[in-house]
Amino acid sequence: MTEAADDGEQLALLRPATPHRRRVAGDDPVTDDHPVALVQVDTGLAHLDRPFEYLVPTSMAEAARPGVRVKVRFAGQDLDGFVLERREGAEHTGRLAPLRTVVSPEPVLVPAVLTAARAVADRYAGTLGDVLRLAVPKRHATAEKALAAEAPAPPDLPAHETVTWPVLPAGAAFLGRVRDGGDPAASVLAVPGRPGHDWPVLLAEAARATVEGGRGALLVVPDHRDVARVEAALAEVVGRGRFTRLTADQGPQARYTAFLMTLRGHVDVVVGTRAAAFAPVHDLGLVAWWDDGDDLLDEPRAPYPHVREVLLARARESGAAVLAAGHTRSVAVAELVEDGVLAPVEAARAVQRRSVPSVRVAGEGHDADRDPAVAAAHLPSVAWRAAKDALEHGPVLVQVPRRGYLPALSCQTCRRPARCRACSGPLGLPGPQGPPACRWCGRVETGFACPSCGGTRVRSSVVGARRTAEELGRAFPGTPVERSGAGVVLETVPAGPRLVVATPGAEPVAPEGYAAALLLDAWALLERPSLMAGEEALRRWMAAAALVRPAAEGGRVVLAGAPTDVPVPAVEALVRWDPAWFASRELTERRELSLPPTARMAALTGSRAALDAAVGELTLPGSASVLGPLPHAPAASGGEPRWRLLVTVAPGDGPALTRELAALRARASARKEGDPVTVRVDPPDPTA
């Protein structure tokens, strides 16, 4: 490394190669065997996101292999890095600095993961360093020493008869191609089933076919409860000892141990959350993910990749099969189906109808004949009767779209939403006692006055899970009521009569299936100010309905609070159990409006001045359209208000846009701007 490198400067990486002049670093001579190491240094700076050349001392010649962690001297400090390759000579003509040390001889960055990481960085206008921080967990020395270097002989696969794929007309063909080493790619709409015949088994059976073909499988699901369900299925289908879990919440040693088990070939299958998307599975033959629309599959750290794009990059690099599965099909996956990237795999309509509960839509109008306690519980009479009858046969699930007590309030007189006088945030009641409080800043409102009509009384706009549980207890006296949501999320509930009040995504599994499900306050999901409101509502409703017994066994679902006077596509799709139709319809509408995913989009967020300067620097493709800047968020303490600008381009111009945005970030980094612009490519919901 040059003497000027202490100031962060090392250029001329593209000059013609010249013979390398070996120099001595201290008393340690430079090795004669490929003496130059190309190192990706973790600088954290976008304009320095490129590899740098260092000399390899003789003492590190064997350990400094491609993929290992090293420490190097850079800009006057010791920084971490990865060796990308070893070279015979240097491209840089000046003096090179030696490696400081090899942190560990473990080659944790394998070539396939490096290639996929570069593709993800390019896709999202990010830096390779940011992606590598997501891909490779921090080292844990104890874990390295405790795990055997050589993988043991794998246990035999247990006897198992495939149960979930035969109901899919193309299921046998898909598994057969995976088993034979092929790379089929499919979007599968899973058929609801009891435990042992449900979606975790679907993934496990796909993983088994991959293992039978001599390759490895990578399964990614949204949260730890899903991981636990897939683990239980894998234990039955592929057997313990052949898989491991990899999640961000495991703790440093457990997570790094799971990573090493994968790296050293101790297991064939990895299941985990988005933290597992870059797991270095040997001979990767299948990448699969569940429930593409779940926001937990979106990485909240730069460069904000979605699991879908990471796994598609992994599949392209490794020639692996692709499986995108869910009870619904996201609009992004629907586009991949329409473009021929994924083949649609779904059961015949007759099979679906036999497997799902009956669905009925109930209005919210007044029912004069119902009990006052039932009226207080905000239940239409059809929902109350369905729950009452179903409780004789098993548990009943009640899905409430909001957590809390009364999470949204409005003026009693004019129905205008009640807002905080300090920050304009929504007012809510956190419990049965006390005054309203702001859900944003926490300020207690002791003297509410509506700015529209002057009214001083409030009413509930949305009833939360806690209040619903209280009211249902009064409407169904003597019936146990359990809650599952923020703070306490139940994994399962026992058989027998009971009401289970859950927020979306926190619904526990009933071993024999729920006898019925009540989906309350449907309008609260449908009327969200979001491009994805209908898509998200249908996904949440179907996830809950899939836990209910089939209609032939008495299973029923009541959707309460949806509009009944006008057609609502998401409601129609639920009643007909036709998520493919809904996704295709949404995709068509978005294409007509040039909205994601049919167009590439970037969201730029920052102060108004910073955004104006950024727009002035950008050279956008001819298809680009710019919206904004528009107000995005109020000012934080001591800061400026945040503004947002949206740039949309045709799909073919996506790479040009991301290259331009990456260059913008690099220039801002080089200038050491104190007010940088945040860049997010293809945000999941640009209206959020």
C-alpha cells in the first residue's frame, strides 16, 4: 500500500500490471508464492468501496487464503477486511503495505456468496461492504475451536412418503427435476392443511428431494415461529443431524456455530430468517422462501435488500432451483410469473375448495335482536352465531388488525380523527383507565377539543386486541379467552372451546385446526393509505383462514367490517380463495400506472437542500420521471424536516439508475457531507 494510503488514497488500480518488487515488512520477508493479496477493506465509506492490494508476509502465506478475515492498515488505523484473491504481481506501481494479521484461517467468504453479494450491491445501489456485513456474521473464536473441522458422515434419511406435493398437478415434476439436479423455478400456492400436511412440510419435502439429489437446500421464512415449525417438519422429513437453523436472534456463538456447520459441510439444509439468505450451503441446489409479502423479509439495513432478490441472485450463481411459496402470491412474484421467471404451481380449484373453510362477509350494521354484550363487542350477529356454534367443536380465532386497547380515536361529533396538538400524531387509549395519549410522542391529552367542530368527546375508531378480548369475555361468559400479540406471542393453543384474540402475524397454530375464525375491522386494513393495502389485507386474512378446518369439517370464516355496497377485489379473492387472480389484477393496474414492481423506483430522503443538490447532480435515463420533493417526516430534535423524492424508470433502465445512484453516494461520501441523502431502491411501499 502507498505512503499516501494513510490519508485514504490509493488509486491506479486499473493501470497495466508491472513486475512486483518484494520488500521486507519489519523482519518478516514477503512470500514468493502469490505475494499480493487483493483485500476488500471495511471502510464504511462509499467512495472507497473497492479492493486494495497488500503484501503477504511469509508468516501468513498459508493462512491468508481467499475468503479469510484479515486486518490491514488503512488511513492510519487497523481495519477489518476479506482477502478476495492472491496475485503474482501488483497492478499498483508504488509501495504496498503488508497485511497486519490474519484474524482467522477460516475462509468464511466463499466465491459463490461473494458473487451474489456483488449482484445484490449493484441491484440496490449499495456497497459491497454493506452487503458483506449482512452476509458474514461476526467471528466467535470459541465456536471455531469447538466445532470439528471435518464433517461427520450424514445420518440416513428417515422413511417418508410425500404428502403435500401430490395435490399439485406439477408437484411431482418439480420434485423430480430438483432430485435430478435440475434448476426449476416455481411460485407455489400452498394448499391449507393440518399440521403434518401443511406448508412447513411442503418446504421440508422440497429440501428432501434436493438432499436425495446430492445437493443442499436453503429455506428462508419470516420469523422465529415459522423457523420452529419448519424445523419440526425437517426433523420428520430429512432427519435430525442434516439441518441447522440460522437466525439473527440466536446470539453470537450459536449463530456463528450454525454458520460454521454450514460452511464446513456438517449439514445439508439451512432454515432461518432473512439472516440466513447468504448462508454458504455446499452444492446449493434449492433456494426457497415463504410468504414473499411479509415485511420481515425486507432487510431494514442498507442497502435494504429483499430476501427474494438475494435468493434469486444465489440461484443464478449456483444453478439452484427456486421455490417461492405462500398462501397468497405477492404482486412482485406475480410479475416474475408473468415474465416466465417462475412457473405457477397451484392445486386444481376443486382441490382448493375441499381444503379451505367457507367464507362469509358480514356488514357492521345494527342488529336489533342481539345481546347488549355482543353489541359492545362490535360483533355482527352472523359473526357471533358462527363463533357460538364453533365453540362447541373447538377453538375460535379472532383476528384484530391493531394491538392495544383503543389504538385510534376520533371526535364523537364529526368523526374527524383525534390528533395530538404537539406533533399531530394519532391519539389512542392505552388502557381502560386514564386519558388519551399520543401514539407518536406519548404526550397525554387532558383537554381534547376537535379543531373542526369544537367537540370535546372522543370515540373509538379501531378497537385493539386488549379491548376486544375484554368485550368477548363478556359476550361469551365462561369461555377462556387468550391473547397473542406484541409482548406475548403464543406458539400453539390446545384443543377445546376457547377464544384466541390475535393481531395479524401472531396467530397461534391449533393442532386440529380452528373451528372458525372471525376477521374483525376489515376496513382498518383496506383503508390504510398504502399502495399495498389490498395486497396486505388479503395476505393477512388468508394466513388466518388457512389455520381453520375445511368447510367439509365445519370450518368457517366471517369477515366483518368490509364494505358490502361496492365490490372490493381483496374481499372477492378471499371469498373465492383465488389469490392468483387478485395478484394478476393488481399487477395489471400497476403496469398501467407505471408503479412498482412493473417499474424500477428509487426513494431519496433527506433535507430539502440536500435533495435539491442531489437532483442537480443526477444524470437520469430518458424514461425517468421524478415526483417531489414532498414532505416526508417532521424534524427530529435539533434537525431539519425530512423530504422525499421518488424517481421511477422503465425496468430496462434500472441498472443505469442504480449505477447513477451509487455514484451519487460515492461523491457525497468523498465530500464528507454532513447531511447525506438516504437512497433506497425499490422500497416495498413507496407511499409509506
